[in-house]
Amino acid sequence: MKDATELIRALTGLAWPVFAAWVVGKLLPEIQHIMKKRDFSLKVGNNELTVQQFTDKVVETTAELQQQVAAQAGQGRVRHDPPPQQRVLHRILWVDDAPSNNAYEAGQLQAMGVEVVQAESTEEGLRALQEAARPFDAVISDMGRAEAGGFDPDAGLKLIRKIRETDDTTPVFLYGGAGAAARRDQVADAGGTGVTQSPTELFVLLGQVGRFPRTAT
């Protein structure tokens, strides 16, 4: 009797995965057919992404979170960061010649009550800073981007230096690939507050500047 009970439990446990696999197998050809006929896109913050772009971003971000959790678990403890400062991150300027690359992160910030103003060049970013009715609480920039004279691999550094000519206090972060992260010393020498290629670390860095207006839901 005991063996029979265990067998039933095992079969029950397998039932849902087998059923789900069967459904996917039946529907997948039709889904693929529809995807080929229509151009699916999603509105994320101020940008529009294809389903594939959005999925890739979700996978990347959740993978980063998993790595962070795994690293902390490997240390045998969960890190307790100091309480956030009293400063509130109301407005952030994001300078990047391809805003759609950061649509998911910008959408997360907006979900937490942060106004994200996007600029696609150093000139446009500096103009946004100068003409802002209210000051920005932080600036985020990529490292290399297309400028008026062509692609500039040091655009992020130049933006930091320009900002520091008149502003010594606004935090400026560089958010890019491994190439940008490898130039951490140069970013610091230029007056940058931090540099990262990780979306998770970016939010950690911003959280060290101040608190978000509300919790994402």
C-alpha cells in the first residue's frame, strides 16, 4: 500500500510538467507562425522594444540578481547596507545615443517614481542640465557614443569633465560594457562617481546617493 501511494505521488508530480510540455508542443508551431506574421512590440517607459529585446533584458537583469544573491549566500550572510541618505532621487538625466538599450532600467526607475530625462548626445545632455527648471539628482551616461563628429569612444569621460567645470556635487555614473568598467580609474580621475556594467549594481550605486520616491510595484 505504501509503495502504491508513493507511486501515485510520483505520477502526480510528473503530470503537470508532462501536460505543460504537451501544450507547448501543440501550440509552439502556431505561436511561431503568428510571430512571423506580426511585429510584436512593447512600450517600456518612454521607449518601444520588440518582444525579443524585452525578454533579453529581463533575462539579463534576473541573471544579475541571481548572481548577487548567490554571491551573498556563498559568504554565509546577507549584506545589510547602511540606511539610505535623506536625499530623494526625483530626476535623473540619462545620456545615451541608443536609449532603447536602457529602456528596461529606465522603466524600473520610473516605476519607483523617478523622472528620467533622456538625451542622445553630450551636447543635448549639457543643454538639458543648463535648461533644467529643477536640478537633476544624478546623471547616467554611456562611455562611447555617436556624436556630431562621429563615434567618440571617450564621450562619457568628456561629459563628466564638462559637468565638473561648473558642478562638483551632482553624482555622475557611467553605465556601459566591460570596456567602460575597465576604465574605472579614468572615470574617477575625471570626477565620475562610479562606473558599472551591471544593472543590479547601477541601482545599488543610485541607492547610495539617495532613496527612491516609492517602492516599485
